Amino acid sequence: MFGRVTQGTLTSQLLRNINSNLNQSQILQEKLSTGREINRPSDDPVGITYALRYRSDLAVNERFQTNVDSATSWLDFNDTLLSQVNDVLKRAKELAVQGSNGTNPQVALDNIALEIKQLKEQLVDIGNSQLKGKYVFNGQFTDKATYDPSVDPKTVVTDYGKLDYIIGAGVQLPVNLTGSDVFGYPPTGIAASKNEDDNAFHVLDQMISSLQSGNYSGVSAQIPFLETRMDKVLTQQAEIGARVNRVELMEGRLKDLSLNLQTLQSKTEDADIADLIIKSKVNESVYQASLSVGAKIIAPTLVDFLR
């Protein structure tokens, strides 16, 4: 059984429908203006959960990418320093070969000794190199000089702590080398956790002493130690190269992951502009039609009926 339909009923129903159309228009216009399908949690409670998760994952991924960039800078700097060390040792070997020639007069040997002293100072300078204010060869004590000028460098054992960069979920990569691994541990006769007679500073000191005393065989005896130290430096350089390759692989992986997360986030949050424009036009037509019909419904008055 139907109730009596009055003019007030028609008017109230019409206003509700018009307000509903206006509300739908407001929703569509908001999505069009923001370009987002989800503007508040109530728009899609499930979707906002995924959207927040994607945002969190992207933020973490960006942090990993920043660490990768920092690790790359550190490793590249170490590689450059190792090349410099190798160049110094090569020059020292050339001078050792020249100085071991018995035809050299003492003045020539003294001049060679002076150049080797400069090479030793150059090695100390390299050992005290800094990147962004941090000493790169002193383990975790990056705020302290690796080789203090007041201490004989061949007696120094540098800190062996590793500087690890987190470049992925559960992935840590050490980016530093210790000075003792590069230049050598103290030679035999000096109390230390490890002794190496091919310590670069010790070898150069031995060469200088032999040259100044005219000991040709003493100079020649240091050439094998120079060669073994050069081999160890090359080994360290190869290790750095392997780490650089690992970082580059991680960098590519992180970029792919970032693109994937951005795509998922876009599918969840971003609005389909073309679809919204069509819906907006349809809703606009419906609204105009409701206004047109409504004008015919609410236009009659009591005077119109009395006529």
C-alpha cells in the first residue's frame, strides 16, 4: 500500500537527489584537482594501508640509495689512493735498481736517498688522507690521524675496525681499508700483533740508510720487499674493485625496486584522469537534468491550481 505523495514529499526527494549529485560532483572535482584517487583514509581504507606501506618502502629504498652513493664515493677514493701508493712504490723500485748500481758515486747515492725521503713523506701524506673530514685508513677512528708526525710510521698499527654501509635489507658492505693492510705492519723486532718486513716505511728507511752508507747490496736487498708490498697493494686494489662491482649491482637493483614501488603506489593512489573527466561530464549532465525536472515539479503554486 502506497502512502499519499504530497508536494512536500516531492520537493524533499528532489532536494535530496540534487544534493547527492552535488556531493558526487564535489568528490569528482577533488580527485581531478588533486590527481589522487585516495585523498583521505575514508576514501579507501584498504588502499590507504597499501599506499602507506609503499611510501614507507620507498623512503627506506631512498636511504639505501643514499648509502650506495656514499659507499661508492668512499671506495672510489680508496682506489685512487691505492693507485697513488702503487705509483710511489714503483718509483722507489726504479730508484732502488738505480742505486744498487756499483758505478754510482756517493753523491749520486745521496741524491737518490733524498728523493726516497720525499717518497716516504708522500706515503705518509697518502696514509693521512681524508674524505669529508674523515681519515680513511684509521679504521673506525676516523677523527684521528692515521700516522702521527711524532711517531715513526713503521711502528704504527692502525685500527682494524670496519666501516660498514647498509646498502640493502640485511646487506652490509665494508668500505674502508686499514693503513696496516696497505702499508704493512711493523717489521720484525717491533712488538705488534703482526710483523711484516715489507712494511713500506721500513723498506724505504732501509734503502735510505744503505744509500747514505754506500751499501749497494743493501739497496738491492730491498727490491724483493718492494715487489711483495706492491703485490699486496694490488691485492687490496682488486678487493676494492670487487666491492665497487657489488655496489654497482646493488645500485641497479635498488633503482629497479624503486621503479616497481612507484608503479604500485601510482596504481593505488593516482586517479585515472580520463575516467574521472567522463564521470564528471556525466554527473554534470545528470545534475542539469535534475534541475530541469525539479523546476517543473516545484514551480506550481496554490494560485496555479486555483486557475
